[in-house]
Amino acid sequence: VLHLLEHDEEYVFTLPSAYARSILTVPWVELGGKVSISCAKSGYSATVTFHTKPFYGGKVHRVTAEVKHNPTGTIVCKAQGEWNGTLEFTYSSGETKVIDTSKLPVIKKKIRPLEKQGQYES
């Protein structure tokens, strides 16, 4: 569960699997599987699929996603690309937007002091 205090929203999400690849040569980690994200307050949910690289050919770090407005069942946005590279977003209005994640600024996480965290927080 992720709490966004500035928006008073709570997101429930799952995580992808991590796979160790090429352990006999130069090792690297690949993400794979489906992730679900939902927010009861906003009524939106998303499904993100991390695609593993095929045995022959193909690209690494591919991802596809859909964002849905649950009360109406409308898909409001679809995304595809590479989670550590370029992502293309297509909205239900037909508008598209491209984001190069490698050029985004890195923002330091804000966390509560240790003495104010619960037993299972870190």
C-alpha cells in the first residue's frame, strides 16, 4: 500500500517478479509479470505487464499498461515502451504523449523518521 499524503489517496499494488539472467556470463536482472494498481478514492486502476525478453531476438525491459476508470469501465489510457527508456501514452481522446524516462529528474524519497514508522515499515 502506498499513501500519497498530498492527495489523500491510497494505492494498493502488486510487484513484478525479478529474474536473474545470464548468470554464467554478465548477469543482469529482468522484471516480468503483471502488476495491478488501484485507488478506491479516485476509482481508477491500472494493469501493467512487464514483458520478459524472448529467448531469440526481442527487446529487454518492455512494458505495456492500461488505465481504467472503474465506475464506467472506460479505458482512459494505454502505454507501451520500455520502463527504463521511452514510453508512449495513448489517451482515449486520441492524444498521444511520449516520455523518455532516462531524461526525467531523480527525486529523493521522503520518508517518516524511523521512530514514527510502524513495525513493518522501512
